Amino acid sequence: MTATYDVRIDVDAGASRGAYRPLWNWFGYDEPNYTYTANGKKLLNALTELSPEAPRVRTHNLLTSGDGAYALKWGSTNAYTEDANGNPVYDWTIMDQIFDAYVEAGNIPLIQVGFMPEALSDDPGEYRHHWAPEDKYATIMTGWAMPPNNLKKWGDLVHAWARHLADRYGEAQVLTWPWEVWNEPDGLYWKGTIPEFCEMYDVTAKAIKAALPGARVGGPHTCGAFNNPKAQKFLREFLQYVVDHNSPIDFIAFHAKGNPVIWKDHVRMGLHKQLRDIEANLAIVNEFPTLRHLPTVIGESDPEGCAACSARVHPQNGYRNGPLYGAYVVESMIRTYELSQRAGVEIEGAVTWAFLFEDQPWYDGFRDLATNGVDKAVLNGFRMLGKLKGEWVTAKSDHAISIENIMEHGVRDQPDVNAVATRDDTGVSILVWNYHDDDVEDGAANVTLALNNLKPGNHKLTHYRMDKDHSNSFGVWKAMGSPQSVTGDDYRKLEASGQLAVLETGKADASSGAVTLTTNLPRQGVSLLRIDY
């Protein structure tokens, strides 16, 4: 027997809660050579169209040695080699393809300095890994994860790279691009010690600022800190080093990951773990009074850790193809704002570590935003977040779950049927979601939206929806018979189904300054109601 919930949400468009700024339009991926494929460029443009504010895009392997061929969890630019006499040779050919694609699409690169070129790595083993989803994750850790064998050559490389970008794209533009040093050095991405990392960070940050005075640099991109003593120790010692050595830092970066599992016969998400990771990392930042004023960046903020781990091999990742991923993103991003306010620390951005994977089966359950050029439902969650603008106003749901409850227990009993709203000069946007950790069809909500203090008038209403039957290309693909070859009209139909669907349009008669609207919102459904004055 399926349950339904009667939910009332009150929105006061006259009660400002401060300026709205998108922190969610940050994205990242391991494989830089996907950036300039046809599908990569198509998706970069889609990210730019999400919001009036340009998306930030982060990728690993920008300094990794290799031939530029893409593979799962691998990429390369071959920017640095050495001649027979050990003299540096810089080659920006592949790097330029990557950054040209970002600039053409209107993205802002979040430039990750990493990983170690082969000529600067003293690892005696294999340099390139050959990883597949069936393999243990730790097998990725090869020679690219070493500290530099020559800090001066490393610093000179970073300086030359920064100057090259400024010369190619213009110093004024490149100065708007944040730089970050490395990735998860407390995890599988660094074979050195904490002091060696701190020294490398210091050399890197100073090289960037010598090449581009005014550039912003941050780190260390440690893992989620909840119940993770190694991550806690690394972040604390890094921040202490920065304070003790007056090392340049403009933002502090860390990661946060959830923990989905198979529960009985379905996927159960672990939202509480991701939120606890954010909370724990912010608490460590607050231990350093001279750094508290700095913004933070959650360099990866995701339902779990491995984007390239297909649900075919890891069934707990089955949430990725359909609307649950989109509902989870909305829930987690709105709660990220809440955690920032609670800690008194600005979160400038939260990176969704998802992009695309070339040459893979349709809907194979990778953590990606599109499959074979077709947008997945999650991208429509972001599209609805992008319709918020202006300033926050008060929105209260009688079926909201407190963040304390979620961090303690997850969303395991009743669903979190909740809302936020913004207002701007031309109207009001209300984002409503029905989220539950358990991926089962249950708990639809009959939502009554009571809106007050609107501009009096009879206004245009547009209702956007993502759920199992709307804005969900995976559902359409399954109805086609789950084909692995999709062409012609079928491809165009599937492509269209990946766009944000309009559930209804009409009028909102707010001649008195108030209006009541109703909708039925299924579990893992998200609605964006826009009232245009």
C-alpha cells in the first residue's frame, strides 16, 4: 500500500533572507581529454546555459604525461617532458584544446595543478594505470601520484603554464580563473608525506602568484572528514603549515561524499554521510581563526566516491540514471547552504564530480550528466536550481525534516517534502522537492502552495517538473526497449526527453497579492514554479 502526504508550503515573497548566489554550478571529472570531444563541447555549453553565472569546471590530470588518449579515470596532456640533457620541454598543444573548449563554451576553469609529469616522478613502477570498473580503486595509484623530484623544475613548470594561459587568453580573463593544488593527497592521489605536500603546495602557490599577481589559489582538496582521522589530520596539518609559513591561500578546499547501499531490494542513499563530511570539514576550518574569513570550495560533493564505477558492476550506484540523482542533488545543495550558515563559513562552490564518459553503453550507471550525447535527469535538477535568482525569501513546509535529523538518521522515515523560494524584479521562483533515501515508488505528496506578498496582478505561471515521467530520458529509453543503438528519430526523441519539461502553464491570479496553487509531487520529484510579473 502506497502512502500519500498532504503538505502545505507557505511562501512569503515579502520576507527577504538575503542575496541568492549559485554555489551548485561547479562541475568536475577525471578525464580531461573528454573535454574537447563533440559530446564534451555539447555538455559544456549545456552547463553554461544552466544559470546567468558561468559554471566552474575542474578536471584532474592536466599535467599528466601521455598521448592524450582518454580512458576511465585517466587523461594526459604531455605538457612537460625533458630533453636528453634533462632540460625542460613544454608542449601546450593538448592543454590548449582543453582550455579552448572551456573558453568557447563560456566556462570558468577551476584549474587543478596536477598530476606529476613522468619526468619529475621517481616512482620505479608503471607510470600509467590501466583501470577498469571491476578493479580495486587503489590500483589507480601509480607514478603520477609522486612528489616532484625537483621542486624548482616543478615551480618553473607551473609558472610557465600560468604565463602561457595569460598570453593565450588574456591576463584579465585568466585572473578570474581560480587555481587549486592537487587532489585528495590524504587518499590515493599522493605518495608523499604531509610535509612534502605542504612544501609542494607552497612552491606551486608562489609560482602561480609570481606569474599572475592577483590570481586566487587554494587547496588541499582533502577527503571527507567525518569519521576519517587521516583526512582530519591532513587538513589540520596543512592549515597549520599555511598559518606558520604565511603560505599563499585564497580559499580552502575539501571533499564530501555520501554512501549509497543496497537495502533489501533497492538502493538506499547515504545523504547524512555527505552532509556530515561538510560539517566536519567546516569545523576544522573554524579551528583556525586567521583563516575563517576565507571562502571554502567543496571540490567534490557527491552521493559517493567513484564516478567511473558503473552500476552494472556496483549496483548501489543504480540511482544515477533516473530522477533520484536529480532530487538528491537538489536536497544536498540546498542543505549545503544551510551548513554554510550554521558554521559561519562561506561555501563558494560545491563541485558535482560528474561529466560524461565516451564509448560506454547507454545508461550504464556511470555518475555522469549525459550518456552518448543525451542529457540525464540529473541535469534537469540543475536546470531548476538555475531558475532561482535575486534574493531568498521565506518558504516553510509542514513536512520539512530538520538538517539535524537528516544528519543523524538520514531521510528514512517520512520523505523530506520541502521548498525554497527566491524573488527578483520580474517575479518569484519556488523550488519544491519530495526526497527520500529509499528508491521505491511511494510517498507522493499532495502539495498546497500558499504564496503571499506577491506583486498584485494576474501573472504568468510556468511549472517545470522532473520525475519518473518528466525530464527523464532514462524512462523514455527503457520504454524504447533499452536499445544500445539509437539513431534517427529515436535519437532525436531521446535527446528531447533529456530537456527540462514544462508540466503546465497558466495564470496565477494574485490580484490580492496572494495565490494558492496545488500539485501532486511523486517521490524523487522536483518542481520549479515560476511566477512572472
